[in-house]
Amino acid sequence: MPRILDLGCGPNKYPGAIGADRLRQTSADVLCDFDSTPLPFANSSFDQVRASHLIEHVSDPIRLIEEMHRVTRAGGTLVIITPHCSDSSSYADPTHRTHWNSFSMRYFYPGGIHGHDHWYTGVRLKERRLRIRMLSLWRWLGFEFLVNHSKRFRRFWEYYLCFVVRGKWMEFELEVVK
């Protein structure tokens, strides 16, 4: 069985996972504050770390991703789900500190955003899969399919269309490179 860590699990912990949250009234097995301390787990102790609707709430998302990378084995997976910046829910929740688009994780890819590794972190991740969810109208019209199956169309959508043809949320599946 793969070892899975569900960060910010809330009341609905991922099945079979160890849950971590900062609130006692959740399904958490471990209580921790994602803003102030390192995660209370050994290096490379998980096959998968999941963070569903958590990354937008923390004060230092780079630090949290560094911790997720640290506790995941080489070749393991990070699954990060967050609202797309074009969705009104991204801005409607006053606890959201950051807003993300489908390019945001490129910061951690080998070669970074502009062809150079970023020096603020040594974390490197490879994109295994990126899924963007849209409102049912845009799904019905085929926009969601195009955004998810054509990187060229996704880039066009992000640059020119995303605040008209809005995204809802994104699910990044990233491979840990060590």
C-alpha cells in the first residue's frame, strides 16, 4: 500500500491517507500549523502528498511545497488542487492569500519559467498531469477538453481568454525530483 499524506484534510480525509490539519475538529491524525513549523514527518516518508484547497491559504506557499517535497520520496507524487485565478471563488474567500493559474507550478520545473532554475528554492518537480475544471457551459462547448488536451490552446486560453471563459479549479499531479 502506498503511504499517502493528506495535508489540510479537513473533515473529508483522502481514503487510506494520514491526515494533517491545523484544526482539531477535522479528520486529522496529526495537528500542525502549515505556516509556522516544518511538517512533523521524516524525509522521504510518503509516496504521495495531497493538498486540496490548501496552498492558496498559506502565507509562504514555496516553503510548504518545499516541505511537501522533503517528505515525499524521489519519484513520488504531489497532488495539489487549487482554484484557478479566474474563478470568483479565488477572490471571494478572504482567507485566500495567493491566486494560481496553470503556469504557477512551472516555477519548480527544471528550467523554471524562463529557461533558468529559480534560486529561491532547490525543489524540482515534473508535471505528470494537469487538469483544469470549468463551468458546465464551457465543458459542454468543448473549452475544457481543449484546455486539458492541447498545451498550445491552454497557453492561448491563459493569455487571452481565461477571464472570459473562466476556469474553476486545477489539479496538478507533480513528480518529485531529488
